[in-house]
Amino acid sequence: MTARRRHPLAGYAVVLTGLLLAGVGYAVVTGAGAASASAPGITASAQISQGRQIFNEECATCHGMFAQGTPGVAPSLIGAGAAAVDFQVGTGRMPCKELDAECVRKPPQLNTQQIHAVAAYIESLGGGPRIPSALQVSQVGANAGFGQQLFVADCAQCHNFDGAGGALTYGKFAPPLTQATPTQIFEAMLTGPEAMPVFNNTTITPKEKRDIIAYIVQTTQEPNPGGFSLGRVGPVTEGLVAFLGLLLFMVFAAMWITAKHRKTPNE
């Protein structure tokens, strides 16, 4: 054994064995991650194969045949994760028709099974954030009051305090959250789409994400006791509308009084 260990090729054999073990471990980890996006009744390998086919047909034109990206056209998706795919494709932001424009929400072109298949394929290439489970986005036991504090501190600067959205710099905008599902809100915090920063599970814990989601759902679903909401963007807008309405009323009143008391030429 001592003589074999001293053989010149022994070091290379040890390195090769280590690389093989690392490769097997990585395959196990990424395979388990891909299974998290698997749809019921379909194996992970079959779903990844289906996702690869859909990706080549729908996404490879911009992102490359191996999801490596195209400089100046589309970024690499290796390491983006299943959550990013589920959010971007599920909200219709991808595929994006205008490459230089900010992608906006529109009806998705793929169904849920196809989206999860593409997500599983992208996850198999390099891991990344997974699609959150129903338990992770559930509002059962969530603290909407604490979620409001977190939302005001981390999100309201762009999305407004009630999630109505707002304008950003360089022509960008923060979209309203009224159409976003709890899963999409969780995924957006995990992946940071467009101009939004990434809030990973260390910055904002999964429990705190559930609290934020509970506040958003509660805010967007509560009725407007005052009648017209005016976009629910705060008292400044309401005051401006009231001022302009009163000013318009005074102008018309002045015109009516002037017309009523106008003297005729014979007088």
C-alpha cells in the first residue's frame, strides 16, 4: 500500500476520485431541486425533458440553446432558478416582445404544467431559488400588522404604501400588486425581477415574507368605504382632485352668473 501511495499517478487518482464524488453530490442536489417543481403524475426526468423541448421552441432564440444567454439580447438563465422562470413566464413578462423595453404583465403564453416543466429544466442546469410551496405562501398564522411595517420599510418606496405601484427613475415603474398572487409575490422577493432588488431568505425571512404577503392580500382585497378609490394612492391625490373639482365648479358658476346678468345691446 505504501508503494502504491508513492506512485506518481496516485495524486491524480485521488483528485479524479474527488471530482467524481463532487459531481455525484451536485447531481443529487440539483436533481432534488428539480423535483420541487415537478407536477403530480410526472417524473422529474420526464418533466425536465419536456421543459427542454419547450425551452428550445419558445426561449432559445433569445436565451441560447443551452440557456447561456445572448450578449445584448437576453441574460443567462443558468442559476436563475425555477422561481424566476415561474414568475417571469407565469405573469406573461416572458417572452418579451420588445427586448429593449421593460417587460410588462400580460396573459401567459404557456399553461401551468408547461411553465413548471421549463422551470424544472432551468433548475436542473444550475439550481437557484425554488418555486415556493403552498405552505410557504399561506397566510394562516401570518401577522398582517407586522407585514405592513416590513412593507412600508422595504417596498412602499416603489410600490406605494397600498401596493398601487409608481414611477421609478430612467422611465421604469413599479407595477401594482393587485393582480399578483401570493406565490408570485414570494417569487418576486426571492428573484428580484426588473428593477426590484433581491430579498433573499436571509434579508427577509420566509416568515416575514408571509407577513408581507398577508398585508398585501388584505390591503388589495378590502373594499373602499369612501366610494371612488382614485387609485388608492393617498390623500395628496384625493386633495388635488377635490381642489380641481371645486375650481371647475367655481369657473362654471362664474360663467353662468356672467351670462345671466349680461346686458343686451339695446340697454
